[in-house]
Amino acid sequence: MEKIVKIVWSQDAFFKTEPKRSGETSINLSNEIFDFLGGVENGYITFKIYKEDYIKALGALVLLLPLYKSSSKEATKVNFDSKLFEYYYAIIQNKFANNEFANYTIHLFKRDDGRIYLNELKENGTDFNIRMFFIQAHSIITFIKQNGVYEIRFKNSIEELSKNQDIEEEEPVQSNDFSEPYRPYITAIKSKPFLLLAGISGTGKSRIVRELARACWDGDDAEYLSQKPRNFEMIQVKPNWHDSSELIGYVSRVSGTPMFVAGDFLKFIARAWEEPDVPYFLCLDEMNLAPVEQYFAEYLSVIESRKADADGNITTDPILKKSAEYWFRNLTNELTVSDVVRNRFLNEGISIPQNLIVVGMVNMDETTFSFSRKVLDRAMTIEMNEVDLHGGLSCKNEQIGKLGKDELVGTAVEGVDIYESNKDVCDKALDYLQKVNDRLEGTPFKIAYRTRNEVLLYVVNNLPYKKENETQDFVVARALDEITNMKILSRIEGDETKVSTEFLNALESAVKSGLEEVCGSLFAGDAPYNAISLAKLGEMKKRLASGYTSFWN
């Protein structure tokens, strides 16, 4: 007998432990389970299922109520009701009658974008649907293969499964087979929801943000198929922006009655608040056509006020403070649909929701402004200068894999939030960081606590993406290499009085030896790791020959 276990997390659960809107009607599968079930990309599979599993699952469901039942439009609280019990019991009886087991045939489907589902779960002629018994973080599915017959054994645990040490859990993030090129974007966003994408024009910077937003929807959802999913907004920065009036808005008194004219950014913030379980992406195109410190000052300030509460929710100071004036109440009425969101705005002002991700597109040329360290210190920077002329010709949409809140929205803000549970990994990262920072001593490029926190978060957020043929030390070293490029090298610029060849050589040596201390085999063997931070330092040394160097091309 062979078996494989799947834990039901939020996206697969019919009942959720907190109010979340979700239009999911299928069961997402990992590649491992797909292969276990025969790897047929588009076919039907018949399982043997057992009546006792569903009777016991119903009993656990009743004990765990109240829970939340979700659709794409709303989440409804479900309390205990004898009619609910009778309805579920009748469905079980109709399916099994007096038999101990029954056959259950459902569709196994692998999309072109790599997502794998069990769908068509509702059985013809009955109301039976295996998913209707699933409870977030309480349901366990065991797929069994025995004598050529597939079975599904199923149970609902009274305890949350994350606390059950006897279960070999399938990590939800690993159930998505993300293409490697997208991992740095996903983990950088989870570490800090403010990203700068730098590169030459035409490399697909804005496209990748749109596709990340699209990947938050099921492949057959209207939002996935649309030109612009509702969780994506593109704003073109104008050269004459010198304050936040175009983005956030301003109070107009032209009519005699003060009225707030809301900017597109503020409207998008309100939309993100209305749908907290869906990551929302704001794309600022050509972000540095105007001075970022001026038109984006409020955001740069409040993004540093992020704090994680005891429930893992991240809050910020308001980007628009509450006001007792009529214009503010009128504004909240215009921006909101939900009474809960409206009341929050009225009581606390309008702050940044934790599901809002801001991505700035950066082109560095003679028509643009350079970034100050104030901006660079607050953002994660990724270069996009590589061009694959053969890419993007076989599929219109990027094959990223299914994304959601768990993959993109972090629940930690500072190093202290994750240090104790990842002490060994964090200590390795800190030793590396200290080695590099020693080389930055006496320069304006020395890093402090903000960067330390983001380094630790980025390293820890990369741990779930370890592949079978990779060691944890390699994953940590790779993350440190990437975050060195994002957070340390991006701040270095100047002429030979600030940035000498000797300084860059010493920094290069510290980075290389530091990475080797984390993973001794990193640069060994027939296929040594190609460190992007070392490659960038090589570029910067060549550029210094002209008398000035910078991270930015």
C-alpha cells in the first residue's frame, strides 16, 4: 500500500476559520500528488471512499462551528443549526445508503500554466461533494493506492493541524510549483511590499507585475482571463509631480463646500481594504520621472510604521488622517462598499492594508531622477536586464503558478518576529551581514537595523522554496547573495573619493568568503553558483574606470 497526505489549507477549504472571500471550487494538488495519481493531465479518476469518514467528519464539523463559508463575493458566518446537521447527514445517507464504502469519480486536470486541480467535485444526481466537508487547517486527506485501486481517506481534526506533530504536513507554499525566475519577486514582496524593478526599457517590468496579480486568481476566473485583473492598477508618473495631490488627492473648495478629490492611489487603497485576502498590486510606471521623495512622501513615511499585531495582522499609521469635517465622511462614503471598512476609515483614518503591494518601474537615463538612500532603504530592488528572445512565444500569460495571501503577504515585519523560530538560519545570516558591514565601516553605505531586519525576513521567506536537490545552506547562501544586491549594493555610488577600487575589492572579498562560510560548496564543482552580487561588483569596478560608479546602469 502506498499513500500520500495532503493538509487542507485556506484555498481548498469550504469552511474557513476566519472570514475570507474565495471563489475556489476545486482542490489544488502538488506535482507530487499528481504523479502519485498517475500523472494524467486531463482525465477522470475513481476513488473508493468510506462512509465512516464522513460521519466522523460531520461530527467534528459540528463541534468546530461557528466557521465561515466563502464565495467570491462574501464570507458568511455559519453557526450550529440542527437543519445544517440534518442536511449534511442526508447527503451522506444518499451517497452511501447502507454501504460502508462507495465509488467517487472526479476530474484530474493540469492546466497549461502548471496548476493542478481535482475538479467537477459535485456528483451528478446527488448533492455530494467531498469539498463541502473541508475545514481550513483541520482537514486531512490521505490518497491511497492499493492493488491498483485508489482510495481517499478523510478526517477532520478537532485540533489545528499545525499543532499536530504526528502529521507529515504538506507545506502550502510548496504545493505550488513556482517557476524559479519568479521566486525572488515573490519572496521580496513577502519581506517588504515595496519593490523597485530596474532595467532597460522593454524587459517586461510592468508585465511581470500584472502577471503576478493575475496569478492570484483561478485559471478559469474572469479576472484571470481579463486584460487587467481588478487587483492590478497602473499609474503613469508625470514629470511635473512635486507633491502627493495626484496620487492621494486634495481638498477642493472651488464649489464653496470643501470636497476631497481622491487620487487613483487612494482609490486603489480603498479597493484593497474591501478585499483583504487578495493581494493588490499598484504599479508606478517610470517612477523616477519625478522626485519620489516629494510626490510619494506620505507612503515612504507610513511604510516604516508597519507593525505586526498578535494575530499576524500588519498595521500602519494612516496615509490620510481622519477628520471631523464633512469632506472626510463624504470621502469614506465614496470610497467604500463595506460598512466595516467605512467605519474603520472614520475611526482610524485611511491606512495601508497589508495586502497592498507597491511596485515601481525604474529606468535610469538622463531624463530621470536618481534615488536617494531614503527611498532605497525602504524598498527591495531587483534588476531586470536579462533578455530571453525565445521567451514568451508559446504562452500569452506567464506560467507562475497559483499565488495567494499566504505566498505574498507577510505576517512578520522585524527580525524579532522570526528570530526565535529560525535561530540557526538567522545567526548564519547575521554572521555574514556583520562580515560585509565591517567592510562598509567608515562609509555612508554602512547598514543598520532596517536592512538587518529585511535581510533576515528575506532569508527566512526563501526557506520553503528549497528543492529536493538543494541543501538548506545553499538556499540561505543564495538568498544572502540576492539580498546583498537588493539592499546593500543598490545604495553604493560615488566618485573615487567615496568608492575606490580597493573598497570594492575588499567588499567583493567579504561577500565571496561570507557566502562560502554559509555554504562551503557554493563555488565548487563543475557548475559553481553564479553569484549576482559578485557579478554586479565586477560591473561597478569596470564602471569606476570612468571616475564614477553606481549600482544603477
